[in-house]
Amino acid sequence: MTTTLAQHTVTSKDGTVVEYSQVGQGPVLILVDGALCYRQFGPSQDLAAKLAPHFTVITYDRRGRGESDDTQPYAVEREVEDLAALIEAVGGTAYVAGQSSGAALAMEAANQLPGITKLALYEAPFVVDETGKPVTQAFLARLKEAVAQNQRSKAVKMFMKQVGTPGFMLAIMPLFPMWSKLTAVAHTLPYDISIIVAHGSGKPLPPTLGSNINAPILVMDGGKSPTWMRHAMHALSQTLPHANYRTLEGQTHMVKAEALVPALVEFFTA
């Protein structure tokens, strides 16, 4: 069994060069990161190592992050094309697992790309009722303005406040080394909000959401996650076709690999 990490590039439809890594052997599984994360910062590296005994695991830097290009103008469709190019490069079909806004992107991609043959989603940050703070077009506009003015710390703080980070944490986070890694990809925060804003208003999900997805779907949340998130994931599992719902007890939005990996292995190998 190989555990060697191989580095590759693929060129998306608009010419964007996307960097990705491959490890393990078996069916291909692509991991899609959420906001502010990329191959060298976030959960995907650890997940890939633990999943490698079961799958050929692909991790990649979403456009604008890490070593990938950032061709403008941005559109969610361009990120779907990035995934399409990745899937084509690794053989034409793949399982896909996404976390947070990466789950929302993975869902959108599966709605368009028949090459995604199984789909696992962990806590796409939709807001479907009054229990959550709405994600609005006005917030997206303010975030874009901060990025346009190169106010990276401001953009990260706006995002963190939106997702419920306590005020005292926002005050001390800039003192830690990780802050520079967060601000380095602050310009991609509007990309993530663009992906979720259509389903972040606090209104019920449209009944046609994901109607073109033919792949089996696993929708997951954490047992200790906020009420609004759990409501959203339960609603998503009821809306998407071919979907099952699972709660990982004891977990939050920052799900631990030790809890997520067994659920992914069970689903994708079933």
C-alpha cells in the first residue's frame, strides 16, 4: 500500500492552474476544504493521511489559495469547473467529501457533474430558519469592499464574527502565528460566501435543490454543533435526493478526523 504523497497540477477550463496532492490507493476520493483552508492549512492533510489506506485521496488548493492560481473574475461556476478538471485528471469519476463551505461547493458540483458518484457533506453552513444569523448579499458586499481595500484583517474578523466567533477570541486571534495564514487567504472569503448566500437567508431550502444529483449522499452534522446548523443539515438531508442523515456525537463544526474518517469509510465503501 502506497502512502507516498505525489504533487500534481491540472488546468481548469478558464486556464487556472490548480495544484493538488495524491496519496493512497483504491477508489478516488476528493476532499473539498471550507473557508480559509488549503492543503497546508486546515483539516485535509490529516484526513488524507487517515483515509489513504482505503482510497486514493486527492487534496487540492481551491483557487486563490496555497499554490493555485486565482483567475478573475470569480464565479462559483469556475470552482465547479476546477473540480471537473480534477475529476477528469484522475480518471473521470470520483467520490467527493466536503466540509463547511466546501460541502456547499461539493453539492453544487455534484448537481452539475455526473462524474461524482458518491457525495459526503459535513455541515454546509446554510441558514434555514430563525435560529441562525442570516448570510446576506449586503454582508457579501461589505466583505468584498474590505478585500478590495486590502483590509485583510478586517475581512477575516468580519467573517469570524458572522460565523459566531466570540468577541474575546476575535480580540486575541491576531496575536497568534496562525493569523498570518488566515489573512493570507482573506481575499477568498467572498468566494465562500458567494457559494452559500443563496441558502443563508433563513428561509427554507428550495425543494428542487440538488435535483440533478443521482449519486448517494451522506449529510452529516456534529452533536455539539449550534442548533441552526443542525436544523440546516437535517433540512438538507430531507431536501436532497438519495440522501441519508447522520450526526457525529460529541463533534462540533471543527470535526475531529478520528470521528469523521470512520463515517466516510463506512459510507464510501458500503
